[in-house]
Amino acid sequence: MTAFARSPAGRRARLRWVHLILGGALSVPYVLVVSLVVGAVIGADDVFGSLPLQLGSFVLGLPLAAVTSLFPPTRPLESGVARWLCGVEADRLAYGPARTTGEKARTAAWFVLHLGIGGIVAGMSLAVPPFAVVLILLPFVPALREARPDLPGLLDHAWALALAPVAGTALLVALAGCAAGCGALLARWAPVLLGPSPEDRIAAAEARAADLAVRNRLARELHDSLGHALSAVGLQASAARRVLDTDPEFVREALAAIEDTTRRAVGELDAVLGVLRDGDAPGTAPAPTLAADLDGLLRRTCAGGRRVRATVAADPAALPPPVSREAYRIVQEGLGNALRHAGGRVTVALRIDVVDGHLRITVENPLGEARAPRPGGGHGLRGIADRARLLGGAVEAGAADGVWRLHVRLPLKGSA
């Protein structure tokens, strides 16, 4: 089926043939205008009675077509027709009006090519089929030979009459092949002449990159906020279940921490999803920061029975807002990794300080009772690395001397 569709008799070839005939039809007004001018200049009463004058009018009409192609609707209309009839992919064509000189020149070249080749193929499509049909019917309809005394005398021979149908069929096949070849030529040149300019391609690539960056950032936000919240809630619920009958006070504290954690997680989820809603603001809930939310994060983490030794040797309120936001997410993910992978009896050490104009974040936990990594894990560390890289910082993570250590450095100056 594919080979047939690509043959001169296939559907695509027929649509391209229609595209060429449409170009020939568009060339008619230009030929008529030029023929009137040529007739008036040379004093000819019947320009269309002379084949050389017809061809001359056709050739002289193409520059006039190039001039009219400078009108803004030309490129959108030609691009739409090329996509529909020539089978050119939509993303390889430009649908806006030509703005720059280069785009206008390429549009004019395409319009002239379409009308020029289309006019030739359209003329052949009008002239060749009737003549080919006459040749095919000559041996079987004597009246045709008698009614056409202008036919070559060669057809009086029997062998010539026998070959006439073959010649007529060959003409039809040649016409179909010529139309298919010309249609394929226009389809090949359409992206070159009607396609987006290098500036348009760069702008489209930048738009796709920006969209991808937004998607990646949303994925990081969801992973960090919801991942940490679910891990904390699971551990808090597990700890409460173990001491349900022996320590009601701890159970009440764990349930309160679960309530607070889920409420904050829902608020952050609403803020992230707000970015995805058309016309919505990035969300009503402010992004958590190290200055405003570190104490709550530590309190919720410890509510599940985990031991966290935090040393904060920096003033979170003095940090630039971008650094404070990203640092909170980094601390959240670092503690979340400890919640998920460290044993229940280990103490997680968190240190935050400022050294040499950099905010340093260090999260450590012993590996003695560490759990095996979850299948498909590792997204958190990539998210931390992405956040640090956006601020010009660096990340080091790994095990050494029986301790898992996450060390992040974020510059305080020049943070965007």
C-alpha cells in the first residue's frame, strides 16, 4: 500500500497533481494581464492565436506574480495548501506572514515556482489527454482518421496504426510521471522556501526549552514537597501505631504533626498545580523558605520519632530570597532521604553555615542500619543538583567512613 501511495497513481501523487493545476489556475490572471499589455505594445489583435506570444506572456507574468506574493496572506495560504495537498509536515512550514526581507524573497521564489511549474503541468494536463485518447482510438474508429486530415500521413500505414495506442498510453504515463515528479519537487522545496527562518527556529527551540524547564521545575517541586510529606506521614503514623497503647501523649503529637504535614502538602500542591492552570497565578500559598519554615520542618521530622541534631550557624533571615527558597527544598530533600533510607535509631546531623560567601548545607547519617535504596530512586539527588546548579552552586553526595554525607554550597552573591 505504501509503494502504491507513492506511485504516480497514488493518492498523494494525485493531490500533488491537483496542487500543480491550482498553481496553473493562479497563473491565468497574470497571463491575461500581460497578454493585454503585449498585444497593445506589438499591435497584435489575437495574442492567444500565437504559441510564442502565449509562452512569452506566461514567462512575463511570473515576475508580476512575484510582486503580488509580497502581500502578507500569501505565505500562510501557500503553507496551508502545501501541507494539505503536498503532504508536508506542519512543523516544517511557517504559517505567519513573511516579515523579513529573506522570508519575503523565499516566499516570492516559492510562488513563482508554484505558478511556473503548475502552469506548465496544467497546460500539459489540458493538451496531452485528448491527443492521447485520439491516438488510442485511431485503429478502432476510422471516422477519427477521416475527421482529422491534419494527422501525419504516417498513420496511413498499418504498423503505425498498431503503434498508435501504445504511443497514446505512453503519453498518458509520461504525463502522470511528469506531474508526480514535479509534485515531489515542490514538496521537497516547500520546507526550504516556506519553512521557518533560522530566527523562528531558534525562537521555537527557546520556547520548547523554557517549557521543558518549567515542567522540570514543577516535577522537582512535587517530588520534594510531596515526597517528603508522604515519607514523614508514613513514619509518624508507624511510630504512633507502635506506642498507641503505651504513650498516648506521643500519639497525639504524631497525629498533630501528620495533620500539619498534610495541610502544608496540600497547600504546596495547590500552589504547584496553579502554574498548570491557564490564566492562574503561580498559587496563593507562598513558597517555603529557610527563614520562615526551617523550624516547622525540623519539628515535623522529629515528630515521627527520628532524631535530628541541627546546627544553624547562619541567619536564615539574612539570606537572599532565591537562596532561602532553594536551600529549604535542599534541606527538605536531604532530611527526606534520611527518613527513607536511614535506620530508625540513627541520628541525622544537619549543619547550616556561611563560609567564604557561600551557604553550606551538610546532612549526614550513619550507614550502619541504612536500608536498601528504593527501586527507581535517585530523583531527589538530581533535583538537589539542579537547584544548586541554577544558583551557581555545587553538590557532593556519597558514602565515606560509614557515613552518608550530602554537602551543598550555594553562593550568596549573584544569586538569580
